[in-house]
Amino acid sequence: MHLLPPVTLYPSISISSMFKFFTTLFILWSFDSSSLLSSGLPNSPTLGSRSILRAIKRGADRPSLVVDLNSTNFDAVLKETPAAYAIIEFFAHWCPACRNYKPHYEKVARLFNGANAIHPGIILMTRLDCAHKANTKLCRAFSVHYFPVLLWGPPAKLIAGRYNGKKVKSEIKLVEDWESSKLLLNWINTQLKSSYELEDEKFEHDELLQSNVSDSGQVARAIYDVEESTTIAFDIILEHKMIKSDTRAIFIKFLQLMVAHHPSRRCRKGSANILVNFDDLYPSNISSINNNEVDNIIGLDALSTFQICGKQVPRGYWMFCRGSKKDTRGFSCGLWVLLHSLSVRVDDEESQIAFKATCDFIHKFFICEECSQHFYKMCSSVSTPLNTTREFVLWLWTVHNKVNERLMKTESLLRTGDPKFPKIPFPPTQLCPSCYSKNQTKQNNSSINWDHNEVFKFLLDYYGSMLVSSYKDKDTDIISHISIASQVDSDDLVSGTAIVVPVGAAMAIAVASCLFGALAYVWRSRQKNRKYFHKPEFLKNV
């Protein structure tokens, strides 16, 4: 049975006519289906938007820090969170007990959610309204038969997961003591072996704020800080309008470096998107334009609409780079991790180019004047090209230790450093004992007899595979759960964003998508062939 009448294609019908026909079908279907979907979904933050972990205002209510989940954003929100655990409150908006419990849940969420969280990046506090029909199947998958119900588990285990309500060995647990904010926090403390209190302020009772000296695995949390620092650096450059005729090429070269070697997939994708469009936003003839007229170019404002590491970043807090006192570590720590992570990923033939791009970028775009000048002075002291990855990696490591040694003296005198994270030679013996020669006793950087081969091996692993291990582990968990779920009856699975559409409409969408894709491919190919892509190898691995 045909849902659409057969279409006879004549030689006289042009491709552009077919394109318009299928595009019209696509637009009409999209308008109709989006209307149907919007009527069945609760009001919630835009998927992946920067407002997800920020206060959500509802009329005259106090801002909410709890993240609202639904069948559309469930997987995405849980996949993107850096938190190790998540709590989902399954409720119904018409339930009086649920409404009365809301202030208790919000009080605990204040500790863990949002840019101003007291203990960020540990637990993601969420809620799901089962009274909305769009969420019914999702609530059924977790065996929710009454309200409210609170479930706890690692975000990756909750994605596409199921809970049968039985007390069996599982990483998804029923929260049993939840009736008040105090009971809920006590239950959380039991799970984490922590001692959080409702009255905590920042930097208090931070048992999970561990020193990076003792556990090399903690660097896995730094991938989120690398994304944060990349986004902040990009925002600073735009805010201070630092891309001028003399800095345009420097920005492009560092952007190319990030497209090829940034440890975050999101940042590689975002950097590539900016790079492809950059020639239109910042024309190559910018050098002939008066600096006073540069700000009036229409394309400059458009660059601020690009999210270099995705819509969910910046999150407003630090993980690995979080200090134990206000205004310590943070951005500068994240930027150092970014530079080290780039250095270990370049090939030998790229090392000198990457070295030059890094030096010029810090010199021109890092607005701490004393810091950038000191860094560039050390760059200028290099008399021979860095022809291998090893040379570049060890040079940057040496420079970082020299910077730490210089700051250590100043911070010790003025007491401005972080007492939990003092400036010491890196790596310390706890992280890499083999990096030190035998009988090494002093920790003064200038007197340490380093084993550079061992240091190089350590840095490759530390800023390479270990840094991105949380991404890989999370993806593995999600894939394995989806693989298991695919073997069960489809009625027991979460529908996600799946939509049933007529066959004819699906064909129209498919054809229109192919045509759109072809046009986009041709356009992007032309963009990539522009003259500033003088190093095509920088576009690999995006």
C-alpha cells in the first residue's frame, strides 16, 4: 500500500526541482511533528544548553538547581555530566507528597549542582516527571509504580539501563532514606564515605578534593578542565577583541593544532567548525583594514555564537584543577594540562610547528602580561628546532617546572599559594619514582637528576591515554548497556527520541538529507581548500 502516489521522473525535471519538492515535504513534516512533540513534553532547558546546570527560573519560584530530565534529553544529559554519580527523583507534578518534598531535594542539590555548587562534579541531582505521557515508558523501564522514587547510580549505568525494583547486586540502587534533606545527605555520605553537611560552604568537608600527588588516575578528571579552560580562553579572546591583523595567523595555527590534537572530541569538532568558517568571519584582507574599522565587520560578532567545546561548556566549576581555597589553580592549571596534552599527541614532523604555534599563542593571547612575557622569553632561548615529539614534550615539561619554581618562591613569601597543592617539581616521586635517579633525596628542581627517558614515558601516558580514560570508560559502559538492552523485549526499553513516521515521509526526509549533505560537502570542501590551510595534516583525526 502506497502512502504517497508514485512519482514519474522525466528527463525534463531538473535536480533543483526535485530538491525543492523533497525539501518542501521535509519542512511540512518537520513542522507537523515538532508541534506534536512539543505538546507532549514538559518545559525543560534546551538540550545541551549552557543553562542545564544553572538556575532555572519558573515564574516567581526560587531558582531551581535540579536538572529536569525527559525522554528526549535523558541519555544526553547523563552522558555529558562529569559527575561520578547521579540521583534521579521520579515524581508526578500532581502528587502533593512530591511537591512537599521538593524543598528538601533542592536543599541537597545546592551542594552538588550548578556553577556555584559547594561540592561540584561529584553528584548530578536530577528529576523526571512521570506524569507526562512522553516519559511513561522511561519510568516503566525503571519499575516506578509510586511517587516519589529516588534511584542512585553512575550516569553511564543509568543510560539505557533498567531497574526491576529488587534488592539484587547492581550499581543502580534505590535510595531508601530520603524523606528529608538530612536523611538524604546522610544516605549519600554512607555511599561515598564522606561527611558532607547541609550547611557546608565552599572548600569545607572536601574529602574528595584529593591531592594529585598520590594518585595518577585523578588526571582522568582533568579532561573536563581542559574543555573548561579551552572555552574560557576562547571567550577571553573574543571579549577583548584580540584577533587583529597581526594575530590572525597565530590564532589560525593554534586552532589547527587543536583541530588535530585536542584530547576532547567536543573541542576538536568545535574548533574545526570555527576553522572552516573563519575565512568568512575574519577575511584574509583584514590586514588592509584600519584597526578602528575591524570591530565593525559584521562577521566578527558571529564568532561569539560558536561553542568551541559544545553548548554544555563552560560548566562553571573545576574538577582536577579545583583549588582548596578561593582563586587558586583553576584556569591556569587547565591551560597547562591542555598544552601538555597537545604536546604528547603531535607527530615528530609537527613538533616544531606545534612549538611555534604554542609560543606565539601564549605570547599574544594570554593576558597575564608578566606570565606571557616570561613564557615567551623561554621560547626565544631555544636556539635549535625541536624536531621530535620527545624534544617538544620534554621542553614544555622543563618550562613548566621552571615556572613552578619561580612562583613557589613568590607564593611562599606572600602566602598566596594553595596549601593543598604547593608548587613542587613534577612529577613527584609518588607518581613516578622511576623518573628520579637512584639515591635522589632533594626535591629542589635544579638539583634533581632526572631520568629523561622515564619522564618522557610517564608524560606520554599521563597526558595521553590516562587523561582521556574517563571518556573511553564511559563510552564502553554505554555501548555495553545498549548491546545488552538490544537483546531484551522492545517493550522494556526506553524509547528515547524514536518517532514513528509514515514510510513516504521517511523517504522524503532521507532524499532531502542526502541532497543537503551533498551541498554541505561541496561547500566545506571549498572552504578547506582556502589558502591558509597550508598544513593539511592538521585536519586529521577530527
